[in-house]
Amino acid sequence: MPAPFQPYTRRQTMIASDFEVYRYRSTYMNEVALHHHDFYEVYLLLRGQVSYIVENHLYKMRPGDLMLVSPLELHQARIATDSEPYERIVLWVARSYLERHSSPRTSLTRCFDTSIPGHTNLLRLPGAASAEMRRRLERLGELHARNGYGDDLLAAGCLVELLVELNKAAADRRTQKNADCSTDQVVDAVVAYINEHYSEPLTLDLLAEKFFISKYHLLRKFDSQVGTTVHRYILQKRLLIAKQLLAGGVAPSEACGYCGFGDYANFYRAFRSEYGATPRQYAQSVRENG
């Protein structure tokens, strides 16, 4: 028997230092805004109509599909409003945990690597393989919820087996033939430009002029494809980079300049609003937990 459905929470940060697994069932809309994590996410759609945005890719999912999301990738699930319940299993795994359980021969993070040719976030497996992956995730959830002797080690072993199989499936490009993904050439170009020039002044007017499109048309296309406004995407991308710099030991005042914020006050307010901590507090927490 799979673990029972758990109460849904909008929390998007990990509590555990290794991994967390949840099985949710919702009968109402509970979308989370476009966001990113500092950890890996494996998402299995069990039931419902969902379009999943990862950066500038829009995936139309089917029940049984898996979504693999890397740390720092901006993403959002868009749920259709109808009478059908929305059910999914969500697995969060800390970066350090996966790296620690990888070996020189076997990288457990390879399936999340966006630099690999042919990479896709959507993993659509044949029926039997999809059912087996669901079984493994449900088994992991059962073990993780138990506190008996050896259950922690069994859960850890189950997680490693799951990740090995996910990586094998992702490496087999034949499973990707029916991946249902849509992009827009203009939006793709704008996102690529933002990702390369986030440290420079960026405005909607500048981007519209550079890519020969009206700013109103760009706004509509961008929101449809990426799930947020151009301004919001630029802000989140800059804050995401700032977190990386702060975690790497860069001083908050320097990180502010590297990420294209006009002044430290703007950077301070935006960072605190987004993450609930000041840049200095975040940097200190990384050092203490590192």
C-alpha cells in the first residue's frame, strides 16, 4: 500500500539535510508562483491536467510523466481548473546528498544536467517502465515515513536505486521521442540574452527594440511561455545568481554589483522580500551549515 496523501504546503525549502518525499492530492487550485530551489526535484504526475514550465520551456504533461528539475532552474506547475483531482508525488534531494552518493563511475546528477546534448526536463517512459518508476517512488515514500529499525538505511538504498534507474532512462534518448515541449523562438532568444547580460541594465523597452518586437507583444508571449513577466524573470535571475555568489563567499556589496542591481538598497529589499533573509544573513547561514 502506498503512503497516504499528505496535507499540501506551499513551503519551497527543505527541512531535512538529505531528502524529502511527499504524496499530494488537491481538489482545488493551489499553484505556486514561478520559483527555484537549491536542491534537485523529481515530480511524478499521477492525475490531473498540468502544464509545467521550466525556464523558457513549456511541457504538457500526461499522468505517469516525470519532471526532473535542477537546482536554480526557474519552474512552475500550471494546473487546469476542472473537477478532476490533482495528484502527484514530489521528491526533493539535497545537492550534497546526491553528490556524496555518486561515484567516479556513476553520477546520480547526470539526468538533471542541462548541458548534456538532448537534455529534457520531461521524462515520458513506456507503460511498464512508468509503472515501475511509480512503484519505486511510492516505496520510497513508505520507507521514509517509517521509523523502525533499518528503515532509514532501506530508504537511502531505495533512493539510490531510484536515481540510478532515472539516470538510465534519461540517458536512453528513445524515451524522449514523445516529449511534449513547446518553445517560442523570440522568447528563447530573449531568455538567452537575459541569462548572458543579467549584470547589465535591462529593460522591457531595450529587449523589445533589440528583438524587433512590440513590448506589449513581448509581454504576452513571455508570460505565456515563461509564466511570469519580463521584469520578474530578470529580478529572479539576478537574485538566483546573487545567492550563488553569496554561497561562494562573495561579499553582499560585491554580489549586488555583479548581478546588475542599481544600488545596494534595491538589492537588499529584493533579496529579503524573496527569501525572507538579508543577503548577509543568508551568507552567514550558508557558512554555518556548510
